[in-house]
Amino acid sequence: MITFRPSQIDQIFSHARDAVPSECCGLIGGDEDGNAKSIYSLGNVAVNSQIAYEAAPEDLFAAQRQMRERGEKLVAIYHSHPRAMEPAPSETDVRLAFYPAATYMIIGLGGAKPIMRAFLISEHERSWQQVEYAVADA
């Protein structure tokens, strides 16, 4: 289970809101116990960024390098569904889930408040399962 600090959730929600009408995307670096340490906001260079995400290669490589330098591991990948009230993986999300060890966080912005849900996605099995995450006390 991944544990976030409230400020990290705020950072992710802010990135998602700033990207509207496009989807946002990013990485979450953490420790072996699943504690989120760093949020890496990435640019979305997808051809149709309103319904898909593709991390800008230079942002992705820079984030991975910073994670290595900080001794972090990739614990999660996040992206938004700007119009979703109940975020869940799309067929494209499942087809392109190339990191089976990572948790996939999806932020829905279609309701009054943003909602973030966590999923384990198997690209190989074409399946997904919702999982829990925690928010630590400030």
C-alpha cells in the first residue's frame, strides 16, 4: 500500500487541474515500504492529450534519474481523467500498462471535488483491480 502526505495529494490534484482539458501524467517515487517521497509532474505529449497521456521523454528520463539519485523506486504512475466522476482504467490504460510492479493512480475531475483511485493493472492479462492507498496525518 502506498502512503501519501496530504501535501503530495494536493500537488497531484493541482497538476491535474492545471492540465485541463488535457490529461496530466506523472511518477511517484518512494521507499521500499511504499511511502511516497517525491511527485514528478511530467508533460503530456500524446497526440490527443484530452483522452490519452504519453509522458514527454525528456521529463520521464529526468524523473527517473532524480529517483535514482535520491535512492527512490517507482511506486506509482498517475494520470487524470478530466471528465470522469468515478475514475477507472480505460482500455488504453490497460493496454499500455507497461510497469506491472507500479500502482496506477487515476484522478477524476468530473465531480465537485477531485477523486483519486489506485489500481493494479496487468497489461498481460488485460485486467485491473482497485487497491487501497493511505494518506498520513499531516
